[in-house]
Amino acid sequence: EAQVTQNPRYLITVTGKKLTVTCSQNMNHEYMSWYRQDPGLGLRQIYYSMNVEVTDKGDVPEGYKVSRKEKRNFPLILESPSPNQTSLYFCASSPRGLAPGELFFGEGSRLTVL
Amino acid sequence: DAKTTQPNSMESNEEEPVHLPCNHSTISGTDYIHWYRQLPSQGPEYVIHGLTSNVNNRMASLAIAEDRKSSTLILHRATLRDAAVYYCILRDERESNFGNEKLTFGTGTRLTIIP
């Protein structure tokens, strides 16, 4: 089944404790992206990647890092999480160019930073 | 990105058709109209998209006004599974050339299906 898989789905952590949210897709998509969703603000893009070893900032990249060493994986790294990073995070992928604007989203990772 | 306006919420009876409106009066000639929906506790899901002509797929139909300043997502026979937040999004396809497939989500329309 074609899917985008995120882990963990739920996480409670404390300020300053590094964490990684993994994202994997099995559709051989070139493009992957991370969004965060907050009440009243909709979904905002954090980072995106057009292909392996090619990443770029989205609208709200502060406090986050990403890497794209393999096509299927695009982890989101919070080096020193803070309470304002408490949010619902979504990873998305796209075949890029083949279906412009058609993104496939994961089920989300709810992160709470105390 | 050009802005869209949707009602905050709508209700519909189960097994009835649902028409979800979207206004986009500042749409440009290269903006595609995309619809996504987000079911409870899930990520957004692609529904349909179009440019000028009406579009149909297995999930829904998209009716686009002749002047393209508005569009309507049509669910032909609503089921309880269609209860979700529906997002109408404009996306300039020229952005594809720069590589970022970003979608700008607003607050959408929360659709409630009444059994």
C-alpha cells in the first residue's frame, strides 16, 4: 500500500532534549516536506526537499533541521525543543511534476514539549 | 498566493449531495484550484484539482465558475465518512518549476454529516 509513515505518532518530551521524528515514503517520490499544524494558523511548511541531498527552508524553519540522505526518508530533527514547538507535525511527499500540487500526507505526529 | 474564502462550517444529511463553496476572486490565470480534506486525527488527503473545466473523479466533482472567481466541490452522496475539514487551495503552477510543491492551507470548512 502506498503510504507516508511517521514515527512516533505521539511524543511528550522536555525542553532541550533532542528528538527526531522520522518520515518514510514507499512511492519513490522525489519531493518531501514537513508541515506543522496549529489551531487558527492552519498548516505551515517547515522544510522541504526536492531530491536526495537537496533541502530548503519553508516558512517556519527556526528550531528545526532536516536531512535527506535517501530518497525514501526525510527525518525532522529538533536539536533543542522548546514549548513553542508543541504542535501536530505532518510529513508529505509528491511525485513532483507528474501530479503538480498532489501531496500525500502521513498521519501526523503530535509532539508536546514541557 | 491568492486567497480563498470558505464558510467555517456546513451540515448535510447522510446520502444527500453536498455542495461546498469556495470564493477566490483574485485568482490568476496560472492558479490551479485544489481541494483537500482532513478527516479527524488524520493528515490531509487530496480530493481533486482543476484549472478551468469541471473535473470528476471517484471521490468528488469540481465545478469551476466561468470567470474562475469561485468553485464548488460536490460530494454526490455524503456518507458519515465524509465528515472532515475541507480545504480549497489555490496554487500557481509556475511554482512547480521552482521545485517547492508547497500548499498554503487556510482554515477550511468543517463538514458535519447528519445520520
